Amino acid sequence: MGTTCYGMCNATISLAGTLVELLRLVYVSIPRIRSEVDAYPWTLDERILHAERAATQDGFVFQMDPTLDNLRRYQASRDALVNIQGCVMTNSWQKFTDRINQQTNVGTMWKFIQRVTRLKPVTTLHHSSGEYAKGLIDEWSKQSRVESLPEHVQAAQSPQTGRRILRLMGVLLEQDNEDTTPFTEHELRRALACGKATAPGDDGIPYSVLRLHQKVSDNITTSERKYPFLAQRKPSGLILSCKTSWIDYTSA
């Protein structure tokens, strides 16, 4: 009896081992095809792709069958695409400004703004050059440590004077490289009032003071001799930095 039970146990173990080996051989023999991993549907790029396809398809359906329901469906898909594209611009802007978190040096930041306004990357397509440069200055001011900034920048950022940083620079007293027409007294007074300067004869696009950064005068007295009317209308909060040639008018 014991011998019979021992033989049945060995047969069961042998059968189980054989089945395991057969399963392993079958698994190994199956050809493995490595499939490419697609982007997850929740990623922004994939959402834009789906939104573009949906808008295109709904637009085609509306052209073939111009009914009210098809029109509403096309408008909804188009609005969804516009909203997603707006999210892309917002995210790109936030990522771009995060890169300047440690840029507390005025000279480094000045060169950085010159480069980005000249190259006009994708993140600036929904901004004009002046708005983009002003946004960079505002973000830099918020993210930078106040004690690490120069004294004249700290004074311009103080609550008493407001946030009129770089409202008017000495560059407005010089000619713009893109326009050889000199600025008139009326334009300069208008720039003092609204913080923007418009080149004569242009189509109304505002020129930011950061865009007009060429040929900054290092000596304010020379500029006052050239434009005596400026000395008469000079605001009370005049701050000059010879190192970076920044002139900040922070009127109350």
C-alpha cells in the first residue's frame, strides 16, 4: 500500500513538472513584437491632436450638412481647441519664467531680456515685444529676493513709489535703431504720462522702454543739455544707475 501511494505521488510530481516545462516552451516559442508606446491621452500634446482632429472632422461634417446641430457641434469643438491652445501658452509662459527664478543680477537679466525680445520664441507669440518684456520684469521682480537687488531697483519697487519700474529710460532721449526719426517733445511727455513711447509714423504698436534699450546715455546731464524741456518736467523720483544705464522715473 505504501509503495503504491509513493508511486502515485511521484507520477503526480512528474506530470506537474512536465506541464510546467511545456508551458515554458510554449511561452518561449511565441514571437515577441515590441510595440511603440504612444503618448498618454491625458498629455497636453495628445489633447491638442485630438482637439484638432475633432474640430476638423466637425467642420467637414458641417460643410457637408449645414444644420444647426452640426454648427453647434463644430463651434464647441473649435472652442475646446482654442482653450487647450491657451493652456499651452500659459504653461509655456510659466515654465519660461521659472527659468529666471535665480536671475537676481541686473546685468544678467538685462542681457536675458535683450535676447528673448530679439529672438521672439514661441512663448511670446501671444504677446507684443513690449508686453513680453514687461512681463519678464514683473516676474523677475516677484521671484527675486528684494535684498539681493540693487538699491535703485528696491526703491522703485517700494510701496511708496509703486511698481513703475523702467517707466522711462534715458534711451527715449536717443534715436531708435529701428527708426532714425528722433523723438519729439510731445512724444516724450506722452511717454512720461502713460509709460509707453510710439515711434512717429508707425501703425500704433507701442514701443516698450525695454525695446528701446540701444544707445543709453551714461550721463544724465548730457541728456538734459540736449533736451532742456526734460529738466523742467523731470519727476521727483529720478534714479540713475551708471553700471547698467537704467534711468527710472517713479513719480508719485
